[in-house]
Amino acid sequence: MKFGIRFIGYVASMREIVNLSVKSEKAGFEYVWYPHDTFMHNTWVTTTAVAEHTSKIKIGSVGTNPYTTSPAEIATYIGTLDELSQGRVVLGMGVHTEKMVEWTGIDASNYMTRTREATEIIRALFRGEVVDYQGEEFQWTDQCYLRFKPYRANIPIYICPFGEDYLKLSGEIGDGSLPMITPPDSASYMVPPIVEGARQAGRNPDEVDIAGCAWLSISNDRNAATDVLRSMVSYFGPYLEAPALEKIGLAPEDFVEIKQCLDAGQYDKAESLVTEDMCKLALTGTPKDIITQIERLAEQGITQINLGGPLGPDPEEAIRLMGEEVIPYFQ
């Protein structure tokens, strides 16, 4: 099992997130990921700062979508950051939900085709090719090529999928897949399509790093670990897939009132509506609890556990607990 950690802006200030990222490298995490969500803190700025303050950990964006950002911009960002970090960059391409993109008035219903084409384009740019590309979504001219030599020609691209067909696509074209395993029990729903997509493309499924993105709240105090989840659950819960929610007896309808509060800007009220069952969307509890839950995920085919969310009542303490008690167990 490989370990990644994922930081969302409201966990801490941006300067503190850089510090937490440095501590994560020291704690033994192999990857650090930053969601490139619409209207959240800018991933490109954050990853640049982290690259300058770390030396080993791999640095990735999650949900870098080819709608609000052109593949040309994505490629130059990733290529520049890979050079700056001396070959430590990974790209998480795609969308975990089309709804957040559509806030901006962009129709994102064609995310399958757009993700495939953007991935093809970006890989060609990294290889130093002239990308005179004529696709359904992108029509590029013979002037589309990088004006600098990339540090690597094969920067890993992970696909951020949801839904069975998108999961299959991630297995077909991705160096890795970044499914949201919220709740963790949904891994049994997420992994098989990824494996099937790889096999249908004639690939060995073992070539695809299935980096399940799970929310984490770890503490020696179980109750405190659960309570701190409510903000995360209320914000993202309304966008989760029905088949995933079914794994813990929930449905999208359970989040309707929460979504209405969010739309009205009533964030505190939304948090108050989060139930105990909704808190099962995350890995939560003591280090021993977390070890048991991660073992179950490994049995279901998750090869990288990508941990994010509040992390715990004290994010720095959560990183320490992971580094001293959880990660060593799996090594």
C-alpha cells in the first residue's frame, strides 16, 4: 500500500498547508495531492511553494479539469513544475463531478470525451510533438507545441473519475485512477470497472495505480475524530454518487436539505444537519481503527490510499499518528 495525503484549503492557511506538506514528507507519505476545485485555493500556487520546500514527496493536483483550464495551460503548468521539482510531479486530470464546473455556465456533460482528448494532447506535448489535433472537443493548429523541453517526457497522468464508464476510462488511459471512495465501502463499486477498463484496453491492470481518495479523521479520541468531519461531509456530501452512498444505506435525497442550506450560504446550518450515518463517509477513529479500515481497502484492490479532508481534530497530530503508527504497519 502506498500512502498519499490530500490538502483542501480550509484545513489550514496556505502557509500552514505548506508546513503540513513538509511534515507529511517527513512522516513517510509518498504523495501529496491538492484538489483543483472550482473557486477553491489555486493548486498551481500551492504546489509551487511545496516543491520549493520538499525534496522527495511526489506532488499532484486532483481534478484538474480541461474546461476552466485549457490543456495548453495544464501542460505548461505541469511541465514547469516538473522541472522545478526535479521530476516529482503527477497530474490528476478530470472531474469528480461535472456540477461544480457547471457553476461557471460551462456545459460539462461531455467530460468523457474531453478528458480523453485532453489527456492525449498533454501527453503529446510532453513528448515534444507538434499537436495539430482535430478532435470532437479540441481543434489545434500546427503552432501547438511546447517552446521548452520538458524535464520528463512521461509525466504520470491519473484520471479523476466518477460513474462506471468514467471509471473504465481511467483504467483504459490512466497511469493511475483517483476515484473518490466516499464512503470507503464504495471501493467494492469503484475498483472493478477500473480493472475492466484496463483489461479491455489490453493492459495489465497492475499497471494502474488505484489511488482511492478517502476522507480521514484520525485521533486517539474517537468522538473528536467524528465531530470534526461535519464541515467536510456537508460541503461535498450532496455531490456523491448514489451507488457509493448506497453502500452505507444513504441516498442523494438524504442531502437535499443540506444542499439547500449550502446554496443559501447557510454553512453552519448545513453542518448541523449532518447525521452519524453520514460520518461513515470517512475513515475515522484511532490509529488501530484506521489500520483495520485500510487493510479492508487493500483487500478490495486499492493500491494507494489517498487521505484527505479534515485529517483529524489536529491536522499536525493526525500526520504524526499516521507517520508513527499507521504507515510503518504497512511497511
